[in-house]
Amino acid sequence: MTSITSSPQDRTVTIIGAGLAGSEAAWQLARRGISVRLHEMRPLVMTPAHNSGDCAELVCSNTFRADHLENAVGLLHEEMRRMDSLIMACGDKARIPAGTALAVDREQFAHLVTEALKAEPLIEFIPGEVTRIPADGLVLIASGPLTSDGLYKAIQELTGEEHLSFFDAIAPVVDAESIDMDLCYWKNRYDKNVEEGEAGDYLNCPMNKAQYKAFVKELVAAEKVAFKGFENIPFFDGCMPIEEMAERGEDTPRFGPMKPVGLDHPETGEKAYAVVQLRRDNRMGSLLNMVGFQTKMTYGEQKRVFSMIPGLANAGFFRLGSLHRNTFIKSPALLDGTLRLKKEPRILFAGQITGVEGYVESASMGLMAGRFLAELAMDRDPLAPPSDTAHGALLGHISGTRVEGFQPMNINFGLLPAGKKREGKHRYSRAERRRSVSDRALVSLMQWLNGVDA
């Protein structure tokens, strides 16, 4: 990527929120010679999900999901890497084993992001809660789904719209030393990304049919956290609590996060009826995250029910699961294709508050916002990437979706133009079609970059 070298006018961008989107946007702006005032309320004012004051702290999981081009989020990773993404650079440095996924040591990751931003002389950190949106100048609102009440009201006044909301749940993290390893085994599904003779990256706790049925029964019967008047707010499907799945049908978890296929015991070859998987949460492997086990059960019930999982009878929990409410704006009605507020284009939004879901998606919209703001600071009109790129597809979801029924969404190939199904007599496989979509997207992205960064 060619750096922008012309001198910007004396303009400073205000960014509200130093999460994934705000951090990435600040980085993109500073690298283009634009000064940034970066506001973050933590640790002075904490949220229900965060534990520190570090930038880009990860809360729900420690994975950026699949890291290959046959998956749409893997395409998003690669596009971000090609645009000098801070989040991806730090993610790659903090990477820990997770098969074909990109998982990170969450503390190291947040430290790396924070150190990089604090080393940038053009970024000024301003601690404390923001309750009023600046009346002039370029502004990015990247306060995330856990926006404070004061800023929430200011955004309502600014947009004239009510927020939309959904519930999000967090999975527990287990002390590895408390697990009975005699009942568990390390293995990746279908041994992907594992050399012969090596152990996998996921710890598997197998269940037989009787154990599974008893477990599901207790999931349904367990005491849950009350919603305190927000009973009608839906869950985001990507973070569905495990007990919510169980209530939808006895076999639902077994066809979801507890799917046993490809996880036969590496020594005995025995096939389990269901499997609970745990993934490293830090580089040392001393903490393990329960994959797909977001929950709204009370703390006491989590300890009781999860102790039924083979190997976790005496498990010690570094963190138990929890529940929080996320908010997002009605982006198709409010934002244009470059994340600008239609009624006041000097103000941009980025991250989960815009209606994208996931760490990577949030950071990618911060990257876009940073680039767009840099153009605006140079008195140039920002140009969105083509719709056949992952970034262009996400921007299209935010700004081009019907307002009615608008819901948060992860990146997926359904947002991108379809790949060729056949060439001559050869019918492409699903993986080949997806790879062709990714290859086309990367060519399109590079053409766009060569044009806008020339």
C-alpha cells in the first residue's frame, strides 16, 4: 500500500471508544499523518463485560475465527492484512494454536494494540466517559455495543432514532490444571492442521448418549439470569446460549457446538455421542475457553451443570459465563456507504454499533472509517471499496439493507457475488467456488487500493 504523503490541513479527528474499531481507525489515521484524540472511558468507567482499561480488549471469546480463504472471515482477515491493519498484525503476533482458526492470547493481544497506539505521537489518549458529541470537527463514534447510558442518550438525540438491541452471552474459561485429563483428549476435527503423531489444539470431553441426555435435561432445568424487563430482546444467533439451544430441541447442541463428527478418540477410535471442546485462551495453555458454551445460567448453576461434563467434575473457573445487552443503530436509515451520518456527514460510526457482528467485522469497519476520515481530513471525498470485496460487502449490508428487519450480521459469502459453478464440463466444489470468490475479491481490492492510494 502506498502511503498518503501530502500534508493534511490542520484537522484533528475525535474518536469515541478505543475498542477494536476505534483502535483500528486511530491507527489508520495516524499512519496517514492525521492527529487523533482517542477517548476511552475504561478503566474509569467499566462495562458489564470488560476487565481492564486496555485498548481492544476481547470479551466474548479469544478467536478471530477461520483464517483461510475458503471462509469469508478468512477473506476479511487477508483484506485487512493488505491494508496495514493493526488488529490483524497484533492478532498474528499473539496467535495461539487453534487449528485452522486464528485464536489469540487475549491479554497479550490487548497489550500489543495499546502499546502500538501509545507509541504513535499523533494519537492523544483522553480518559473518561463521553456524554456529549463534539459540536464541530470530524468525529468517529466507535463506542461499541456496550455504549454508556450518557452517550446512548446523546446518540439518540443526534440521530432521532431509537436503538435496536439484542442479548449477547459470554462463555466460561476453565483452569487447565483442574481438568481430569484422563477423561479427555487433544484433537482437531478431522485432524486438520495437525502433523501425524502430534496432538491437536482442542481438548475434547466426550459424552455417551446417557451422559448427553442427562446433561441437556439439566441445561433446560437450570436457573437462568433474569432479563430485568428486557424479555423481548432477541439473542444474536452467533452467541446463542447453550441452554437456549437445548430448549429448542434435545439434539440441537449435538448438531451445534457439541457436534462429535471428526473427533473419534485418537487412541481407541471410539466415537462419542457428543463432545464438549475447549480451546486455549492464553499462550501458556493454562486457561481454556469452552467453545460455543455461551450461557445465561446463574453462576451457581453453571458450576453444577458443567461439572457433569466428563473431565470437568472438579473444574476451577477463571471466569464464568455472563450476559449483557448489546445496542446497534438503524444503520441503513442513518448512514451512507462510507459510514457517514446522512444528516451530519462530519460524524461517522464504526464497529458493532453499526450492525456488524464479530471482532474482525468490527475492526474492519474501524479500518474503513479510518481511511474514510483521512480522506475527509484531506478535503477529499472517500471512496468505498467494490462490492465484490469483503469490506465492500459489509458496507453494503450496513447501508444498503432494508431498514425493516435490519439485524447484526457476520461476514459471509452470501453477501458477496456468487462464484462460478462450472467451467466447461468441470463442476466446481463448494471449496473451489468459495476460493474463487476470495481470489476475485483480492484482485478487486488491490485494484481499488492502487487507485485510491496512488
